[in-house]
Amino acid sequence: MKKPLGVLAEFSSSATLMYAAENLRDNGYKKFDCHSPFPIHGMDAAMGMKRSHLGFIIAFFAILGGLIGFGLQSWSHSIAYPIIISGKPYFAWQSYIIITFELFVLFAAFAAVFGMFKLNRLPMFHHPVFYSDRFSPKVTNDGFYVSIEANDPKFEPDSTADFLKSIGGSNVEILEEDA
Amino acid sequence: MKFDSKIYQITQPGSFGNISMGIGVLALILSAVGYLTNAGQFFHSYLVSFAFWVTLGLGGMFFTMLHHLTSSTWSTVFRRISETVTKILPLLFIFFIPIMLGGIHELYHWSHADVIANDELLQKKSGYLNEVFFIIRTVLYFLIWFFFATKLYTLSILQDTSDDASLTQRMLKFSSAGMILFALTISFAAFDWLMSTDAHWYSTIFGVYIFAGSYLAILTFLVLASHFLQGNGILNKEITVEHFHDLGKLLFGFIIFWAYIAGSQYFLIWYANIPEETIWFLHRWEGSWKPMSQFLMFGHFVIPFIILVFRASKRNLSVLKTMAAWILFMHYVDIYWIVMPTFHQHGVHFSWMDLTTFLGIGGIFISLFWRQFSAKPVVPVNDPTLQKSFGFMNV
């Protein structure tokens, strides 16, 4: 008994890949991905992808970092251990700005990197497309692929494979593993 | 106003240039009346207006040179606008002549022999800060700007009718030498014209601070000029939301850069706490100058930051143009805040001459700009990157 995990189809060029993506988008497919050796301008729109929420994640952590930086300095300098440094007041907010800014940037950078990993579902150690023998050598060289995952609501192995053929896909494979 | 979209040429420039020239001349005549009644106030207002329009021109020079140096494609549609601003910059020398003839004594206390006699610090500085060397330096700045502005503009116009591919390279070469001289001349011009109004005070980052404002000025000018052109049916298809988005990103970036430089200047002086340095900020924190300083911080940084941080507001032309006009206004406030507290130490003192000198120099600047701009194609029609620039997309 084999369990289907998805379908993989090969396309001849970035233009046909884009055309396929638009067709999949217009036919209501959600869980599909396009694979190409290089980034293709306009592909996000062709696949119907929404803008990433990463910016809001970064903003949240950046502000959090800034507050931590400012809060820690104000608390330690003016409450926990008040001390006069070069004639400045206990609450010398001007001198806290640099660390506040640095923590703001640090938290933003970490949120950007790790948030990107999270949204991309990385690290991912395996993916059904690697069951295909043709995929790995070609996709980093001259191959253009569409993969549709089995948990897509419209997925049904044979009809999805036929649909991919009808929009110009070749070497259509149903990716399976032993159940 | 009529426009031929096939050759990108304004065929009938309309009366805009004449109206602007009329306003300029009228405002200058009014300012001259002001000079006869209160010469001191006249020159204070005049210096602010002069510095405002010169920094806009310098911003244009920087934008043009940066465009060539980085071989940019997105900004090719804006190149003719920034080149024309640059081309007008050296002509502003005529507005320096009143300062040269009489303004020096009203504006710069280092030019009074009796003041120097009782001031050891000014005696030590008199090798640099003296009238003759001051004028020589200014003439030199304008000669350098004249050379590069004319060179870049002429090559660009030549490119419109020539198939010579090496013109791009030649503009790049002039830009690389020009960029170095730009950095030096803008710094020293800022030291001479603005910083030396308070000759005891010094800040080594002052030139960079003025540069930050200049670049903001040209970015806002590009947004507003493009908006004006599109309102008259020019470049409606060529300048897209993608180009405005990029100008918005640069505006946002340089709002932060300005705040970073302003903060650095303040911060080092605050930390060191040396009286001859802190006095400059003390003047700006006394009386009604304090709310003015706070207004500058919020208006020039905090508010534009909060609004422009969102992608949607950079891509919404009505928000972007409002912000551009606001930031250009804040650039004027910035220069006003640099110059005026030295002369009115106990509080803000607005004068009608602030407005007339601004409109006087500005009206003539805009009029000269429009005459030059409408006489040539509105984009570099033969630039190899132009088509790519039209189709530019943000990823």
C-alpha cells in the first residue's frame, strides 16, 4: 500500500512555470510550490501569495528590544543603584539612547532571521519532492518544477496529475511513500 | 501646457515660469524695502532662504552623481529633474553677492575688527575666518559646482541626440571626481555660511548634518515635481507607483540618517559638557526656542518615521506627497533653527522678511528651473537604461 504525498511536474522554462502557477492559483490550489534555479520576478503574484507577516513580527520584537534596553538602563541607573556619573542626573535618558537603539536593531535582526525560518518552515529535513530522481539534479541547474502537496483541499492524485499535464507539465510524477 | 509624449518634450511650457519669476521679483523688491528698514533682520532671513535653496541644489547634485556612480536604472526617469536642479545651483551665486557686499558684517561677528581685538579665540581663528578668504572660498565652491553641474548636464543633453555609448562612462568618471569634491565643498560651505554665524562654536559633523538635510530636500522635490508633472499629463505612464515607492524608501532612510547625525552631534556635546560647545544647544533650549527644538525633533523625525515606516503609505501617492511637502517644510525649519537662535537668543522672532526672501530666491530658482527643464526632453531619451527604468518593479 502506497500513500500519495504530492505530485511533481516539470516545465520547460520560467515563462511556462509562471503560466502554470497562474493556472493553479486561478483553479483554487493552495498548497503548491514552484521550484526554479533562480528567482523569477512576479512569481509571488502569479502564485497568489500574500505579503508575509514578517514585518509585524520584526516590529514587535524591535519595540520589545528597545523597551528592554531603555528599561534596564533606567532601572539600574536611577533606581537600583543610583550613582552620579560625570555630573549627569540619575535619570540621564540621553545616555540610554545608544543601547536602546542597539537592542532595538539586535532584536529586529534576530526576529527577522528566526521569524523568516519559522515562516518558511525551516529547518526541514525532508520533503516529498526528493523522492523524485529527476528533481534534485535538475532543479539547481535547468529544471522548472511545480509540486502540489497531498494536503491541498483540491488534491486527488490522478486528476491533479492530469491537470498539470493539461497546463504544459511533462514528466508528471506522483510522489509516494510506503504507508 | 502641452506635451509631446513621443519625444518626451514639453512643446508649450505655459505661464508657470513667468508667474514664478513674477512672484520672485516682487518678493525680492519687498525684501529690499525690508533691507532699508531693518538690515540686520533682512540678512538673517536672507541667509536662511539662501541656505535652503542652495541645499536643495546640492541635494540634486548628489542625487545625479550617485545615480551615475551606482549605474542605477530605477532613477533614470528622475535624472533630468535632478540634473536640471543641479544645473541651476551655480546660478544661485548671484544671491551670494548681497552677503558679499554687506551681509558679512550683519551675519558674522568674526568680521568686526573691534570684536576680534577683544577675543582671543577669534584672533586664533582669523587665519581662516577673515573676509577675503571667506569670499575666495565661496567663489571656489561655486566654481567647482559650476564645473560639475555644467559638465554632467551637457553630457546628458549630448546623449539625447548621440549614439555614443561612452557618454555613460564619461558621466560616471566626472561623478567619481565630483563626489569627492561635493563632500568637501558642502562641508566647508556649511561651516562657512551657517556654522560660523556662531564663530566660537564648532562641530565636526556639521557638514554631514547639512548634507542629510540636502538629500532629503531633493527627494521631496522629486516627489513633488513628479506629482506636478503628472498633474499636467506629463510622464503619467512612465513614473509609476514603484518609482514613488523607492523615493519613499529613500526618504524614510534619510529621515533616520538625519536623526542619527543630529543625535550624534547633540550626544557628544551633551556627554563632554564643555561650556563653549554646550552654549549652542543652550541657546536652542531657552525661551520659545525650546518648543521649536521639540517641534524639530518630532516634525523632522518622529512623525515622518511613524507614517513612512508602513509600506502602504510609501505606495499611496497622496500620503507620500503630503509627507514630502511636510519634510521639505521641516528642512526649512531645520535651517531656521540653525541660524536664527544665534541672532535672537531669547526666543523665536518671526519676521515677514522670512517669507519674502524665501519666495524671492525660491521664485527665481523655480522659474529658472522650469525654463531649463521645459526646453529639453523631460527624461534622458537616449539613455540605454531608460526603458528598464520605465518597467522597474520593486521585488
